[in-house]
Amino acid sequence: MSDPASTVRLCHLYPGEMNIYADRGNIAVLARRLEWRGMRLEVTEAGLGACISPGDHDLYYLGGGQDRDQALVAEDMARTKGPALVSAVEDGAAMLAVCGGYQLAGRGYVGAGGAAMPGIGLLDAETVAGDTRLIGDVLIAATLDGATHEVVGFENHAGRTLLGPGATPLGTVIAGHGNDGESGAEGVVRLRAIGTYLHGPLLPKNPWVADTLLRWALAHRTGGEPTLAPLDDSLEDAARQVAAGRARGERSERLIGRRA
């Protein structure tokens, strides 16, 4: 039997349908950062038709997908997994939902053709497709557990996500579009669940976010307040700085164009 203090149990939701923009790389980062610390990631896949039990996993991951696949997943998740996912997070499990996964973890998504896809209501957010896609590098000031760091990623979404009045954004947009291109907010955080539009994948360039998710997951696993041994993140930090500089440059070009 695995030692609870050294194993994180991750449930990868819909790996066959929700896995665009290299988002599977987020799981590889979590596994490697645990491995470097003498721990392991135990991955279970839950696809169409599969049910889950709230106490069986410490961390849930849901990536992005094409609209056709997202529609299939929306119906299936609402029918087979929604209440269990909400219960799991409310009981202390962690979750990362990216792009289409973010939309479906909210209250729902109305696509470009007007088709409504149900959400599970875990996150207080609603999404409606806009007339154009919001694409490019993103830089945000993200806050988790009271600490604020610069976080980078890449966005490519037509959805305009509006947060409920009591919802807490993942961060404030420094460069890029974020949830809707207007509010200045990006993503949302509820308990130990993060919803975000940041692809890339997100975690390789943002080890602070990865380790926050791992600490949350280990807290759920052990019932304690775990600490993670520091790692040499110099390469990750350098990659983040390059991406941040690119995002700032794109923002400057857009502003210059507007002035012209």
C-alpha cells in the first residue's frame, strides 16, 4: 500500500477528449516535481461514462477540447461526475481546469452557434462565445494562499467568461486578454480549485502554481500541512521571464496600434 505522505492520487478527466495545446504536459510536470522529491504521482483516467468517488483522489485535472468534444464531455460530466467533483473539492481535494475544462467547471458555456453546454457549477462563472477569438501570450499577477506571483501562459478562446459577484479571480491581467478581454480578471479560484484559460501548458513555466497544487493535494491526502523541499527552478524561471517579456511586447504593440 502506498504511503499517503508520499503519493498524490490524480484523476485525469476525459484525457481522450480534453487534451489540446499540449495540456497533458501539466501532468508530466506534477509527476516529475514529485519524483525529484522522492514521491510519486498515481494517475487514474476517467473518460466518458466513468463515475468517480469523491474520496478516491487528491487532485483532479481537466484540460481543454474542441467544441464537438466539449459538448460530449459537458453532457457526460453533468450526468456522471458533476456532483462527485463538487463534493470532492468541497471536502478538500484540489483541481486544475484549463480553458474548456474551466468553462465546464463553471455554470455552463453557450457556444458560437447558440448551443448551451451544461456546467457542473463548481466555479461561479458563466461563459458565452464571442464573435472573435482571444489569442496570444498572457501575463498575470496571480494570488494563491495569500502570495502573489507573476504567471505566464498562452490563451486561445472564443469564450467570454463572467465571474459571479462573490468569485475570486486567479489573477489580474498585466498583458493579454484574460477571462473576457475587458474585466482585467483571469481565471477563478474556489477553495483548492483553479480555473484558467492559460495553456502552454501552464505548469512547466510556473512551478509555483504546480507546487501549490501539490501542497493542496498532499494536504488532502494526509490531513496535515505539508511542506515541499525546494527545487532548483532556474530553468523554469528563465522560461517564464522570456514568456513574460513576449507578453509585454505583444501588449505594447496592441496599444500602439490603438493609438494609431
